[in-house]
Amino acid sequence: MGGVTELQAMFEDMVTARYYEERLQEEYLEGKQPAFDISAGPIPGELHLAAGQEAAAAGVCRHLRDDDTVTAPHRPHHVAIAKGVDLKRMTAEIFGRETGLCGGKGGHMHLFDPDAGFACSGIIAEGCPPAVGAGLAASKRNEDSVAVAFLGEGAISQGGFLESLNLAAVRELPVVFVIEDNDWAISMPKERVSDVADGSRRAEGFDMPGTRVDSDDAIAVSDAAKEAIGRARDRNGPSLLEVQVHRRMGHFMGDPQTYRPEADQEAAADRDSIERLAAELRRRGVEDETLESIREDAHERVDEAIEWAKDQPEPSPEDAYEDVFANPPSGVTDEEPAYDLGTDARAGAESGGDD
């Protein structure tokens, strides 16, 4: 269990992430109602929010450094905030603006911030292999940085996850896999997706430590993560950590959640990891005025980031041709490509190509 300063830092990350998701929900629904239109409004496309899952991100990322790598799934904002991703540029990316992390081309599921060592993907379990790659790179460089891959419980049977566990175990890589168990794989309850009630038991098949935190208690998550990350940093191999969290919103914005019992939704709303941590801070002597000041500062940063993002320019149509090919085909740019995709590919095929 950390000191008051560390707990306040986690509290700040959590209230920032919660308010960020609530504000994005407001912005996203603008222009999309009453008949839901996914293409309308300032944020087009899907939006997956992580309200209720803040403890997992804050508790884990509290033990990470700038040179550590984190990958996240399609519900990534709370993890990005806890890892220190630039809030304004992340918001601009979500709004599809030119100054976003990826020039407005990736959207909220494909954020990439090399300065913070963070990336995410909309493909289930896709963050696991890159995290293993980052761990392998650190090992080869003889560095003590670590990699952390976040994923949902609905991904624990995906090949990308299981193969990543295997390679990390075989090579004894400094990787920590974190399963956020919110009980729902999109619209399917966990028990209809897997017979494994405790996802941390997946570790047993790869002879690595596995731990489950049965509640979204940021302090309990932090304690478990400290041990796992310390093990990785000391070059004692990978670990698997599962955290019970609660999804306070639909799978995506606009999700009517007709598949989900009202009692389950009410229970998720009642289990508030932020209020749990606030109560612990009060028990340790932190005044309500201090907690409210942290909330107000977090809200101000979020509101400022959103207003800044909305004022940013949209990418020009010509930008669609950039970042597509390492060597663009002839005619796309003024310069001739260094690699002729047609001629060189045929030459490779005639010579037998690469296996």
C-alpha cells in the first residue's frame, strides 16, 4: 500500500479519466439523436468508454516509468491518461483533427504516443504481441524497462494473447499482462464466452505467476501490480494479472444494453472505485477540500483539452495520401518510388520468393 501522495496521484488519474469519459459521451451524442446516427456529430464512428475501469489503469501505471511500454485495447482512454499521454493531442485525435496524435487518422481506438510509450488497437488482443516485442527489445538491450499489455476478459481465448503468453514465458521477458474483467464480452456475459471464471489461471499453462484482484480497489491493484512489475524489472519473467472492474456504460456509445439486466447495471453504478479510494484518503487524514480541489483541477484540464481539440483544423483531403505506403506507388507523389511494387514482386516470385 502506497503513501498518501501516491494515493492522491492515483485519485487524480481516476477522476480525470472518469470525467473525460463523461465529457466525451456528451460530445459524442451531439447530433446523433433522437435517431442514432453513428456518422453524425463532432466525433464520428464508434466510441468505447471505460467509466468504471479506472482502478486497473491507475493502480498499474503508477509503477511505470516513461521508458516503459503500454498497449491497450479498444477501450483505452483511462490507460492512456494513467500512462501520461498528452491529453490535448489525444482529444484532438478522437475528434479527427490535424493536430491529433496520428494526424486525425486513427481515431480513439488507434492512439499512438511514442513520447509516452503508449499504443492501442481496435483488434481484440492485438496489443499483446507488440508488448512482447517491446519486452524482447528491452531484454536484448539489457535495459530494465518493462512492457504492460491491457486486454479485456473476452480476449483470453484469442490466439494473439495465448501465443504472447507463450513467447514471453519461453524467453522470460519483462512483460505484465493485465486483464480487465468487466463481465461482458460486448453483449455476452463472461460465462457464455469461457468456462474460465478466473482469467489469471491462464498463467498456469505457461508456468508464470497469475494473480486476480477480486474488486476494483485501486490500492489492491497497485499492490499486485507493484509485485508483478518489480518481478519483470528484475528480469524474473512475465506475470498475468486480472482485475475485476465494472462497465458503467454500454459497450459503445449508442448501445441500448437491452441484453443487460437492470440489476447488473445498477450494481456497476454502485461499485465506484473512485469513492472507495476517496474514503481511504479521508481515513488517512486528507480533507474533503483537498479532494475537491483535485477534482476541480482534473475537470478544468479535461474541459480545456476538449475545447482546444474542437478548435483545431481538420486534415486536408490531400493528407489521405500520406502515411499509407513506405514507398508510394508511382503517380501518388512527385517522386519516383524507390521500390517498384509490381516489377520487384514479380522478380521475387520468379526466383522463388521468400518462404
